[in-house]
Amino acid sequence: MIYDTSIKNKEIIRKMNLELGKAYSFFKSIKIGGTGSSKMLVEQCSHDMKQFLSKFQGANYASIELRPKGIIVHLKRNNTTHHSWAIPFHRLVIYNTEHFTIYEGGSYIRFNRSTFHLNNSKFISKLLDLKAKYWTDFKPEEELVF
């Protein structure tokens, strides 16, 4: 689900917390080595995602935030418009080949690997480990219904 997070909205925060779990506490974040990626250059995206990215010739960047039950991809269109793509782990598909691509329900964002690999290689490993741990702890009766 993509939310407009340009203005703080308690209802959107509540929905994201329900779907993905609350943000990690400061101490838990330090313990796991951080919960956010460096900014990453968006190379390509699905047609439905283009409306959330800049329509100008400049580069588009995004960052990823880890949550206990998923991730939030933060898209910054300009200085005033921000969107957040909330993806639960059970719907998240990651391709980590010559490109780094995140899929969910037919939508995707492909990142340029050369621009982020050095800064985010540990983060990507942590993301893949958390997703694997989620599946080992997952119980089907805990599935969220929206």
C-alpha cells in the first residue's frame, strides 16, 4: 500500500504500524546495526509507481526502512511531496542480481546496483536475514486481513 506521507497523519501511521509493526526502538535499532538504508538511485519502476516519482529529468532516489513485519520504501518526489510504500514480508519479493529489485503485487522498483552496493550491502544482507527469520516465525493464523 502506498501512502502520502508529506504531512504527518496519525491514521496512516496507525495503519503502517498495524501492517508492519511499530518502528524499532532506538536501542533495538542500534543493536541490529541500523534500520535504514542509504539513498538509492531508482533505475526503473512499474507504470503505476511512476506517478510517485519525479517527472523531471533529474534522478529519483528512494530509501528503505526496516520494520518487524516488513519494509517501508520512502519515495521523495520533491522537497514537499513524500510517499511511503509499505510492504509486508509475506508479500515482498526481492531480486538481488545485477540489479536490486523490490516487487509487491505487480508493482516494482529497480535500483541501480553500482550506486548503492558499497553503502548498502550490509543493509541488504540484514533485510534478507530478517525476511528469512520472519518466515521461520510466521504462523498462518497470524495473517492480517485488511
